[in-house]
Amino acid sequence: MRKMTLMMAGATSAVLIGGVLPTMTASAAEQSPARSQVREVGAAARDCADKLADGRNGIVYVYATYNCIGKPICADDDNDKNYSKGGDCKGANNRSSSVLNKGYSSTYSDVRFYDGKGYDGGSLCLKDGKYIKKLKKANNKISSHKWVKSC
Ligand SMILES: [Ca+2]
């Protein structure tokens, strides 16, 4: 009881705050759920370079975020002529903000993105093993893509 009274009396002092915080941090670090949560935050913050470093898998990715953060809105190992319709890029129409090409370095390993559906209009070509962290002219514009022999 005497201890409680002392702590409450010192509630506004910096000494008490300094004494309480390290205790909370230590106990949180001991719990495994807290540790896995930290790992998930790290995964969510992984950017284009991190994801490319995982290795090639023959897939091209489109993100609605800059820097390839989070889940892609499109992950495709073949062509998609209309992001508004079915296919691996369904729902990605005009939402692009970053792109990542993890294609194998062989023929048809580069990807050309188009403003229009059906590979029409202005385009942007991305070589295999490359990414664009922040699309400029193509930001929120991409509507189709196809794999090409070479950019
Ligand atoms: Ca478009």
C-alpha cells in the first residue's frame, strides 16, 4: 500500500515514466505474438529493391502504391490486354503507381505497359530485373501490358 501511494504521488514525474516504460518494453519483447507482429510490419515496408532481391520468378507486378509497398494489384506471368476485364490484373485499371519486373532474363522477359486497353496508346517498357519506384506519366494510367522480346 505504501508503495502504491508513492507511485501515484509520482505519477506526473519523469522519474516514474522512466521507470515504467522499460518494464513494458521488456515484457512485450518476451511474448512471441509481439515479435511476429514486428516481423509483419517489416514485411509491409518491403520495397521494390527488397522484392527484386528475393529472386526472379517470371512475374511482373503492378502496385497501387509507390515503391512496390504492400500487395500488388497485378501479378502476371503472361499478357493482359485489358485490366478492366478478367485476368491476373483485373481491378488494376488506371491504378498503377509502381511496377516491378521479376521476369527471367530470356526472350520475352521485358514488359511493355500501355495507357490503353488492347496494347494501345502511350507505352512504357520495363526490362527484366528492373523496377520503377514512382511512375510519373504512367501514374494511374496503365491499362494493359504484354511481354516483349526486348525494350
Ligand atoms: Ca489507361
